[in-house]
Amino acid sequence: MVEAVWDNDPHLCSLDMSYFVQLLNPLQWSLLGRYIARNTHLKKICLEELTDLYMSNLFSELHQCPNLVELIVRRNHFGREGVQRILPLVS
């Protein structure tokens, strides 16, 4: 899945991060954020089971996603820091 994001695969329009949330380390979360920011086909991202640490690393690189239309945030465990990290993307 991460390879498809990196490759800017035109068939990848939706990304559900709940499947690999525990498999990535902080550096990988930062890189994933960078890859998503450069992806021009991703329209929907689903975030589940994320903590402040994951949110901080993911959104430190993910400032924008050009075609993102839908961001689903549910069943997460982040607080103020996580919310602050996500706000620039949704505003």
C-alpha cells in the first residue's frame, strides 16, 4: 500500500490507514505523510487508531494533498496535539 502511495498509482484513490497503523515506526509515518502530500490521485483517507505520536509524525510532512476530498477520522486516541496537526490540512 505504501508503495502505491509513493508511486502515485492512479488506481489508488482511497487509503485506509487502520490496516497498518501498528506496523510503521515514527520515521515511516513521516515518510508516508510526505508521499501522501505528493500524491495526485488520493481522494479519501481514513485515519483510525492513531495517537498523538502517529499524528505528529504523519502530519509533520503532510501539509496538503492536492486532490483530497474526504478525510475520515474515527476511533482515534489523540488529543490536542493531534488535532492541531490535522487542522492545516482541513482548513
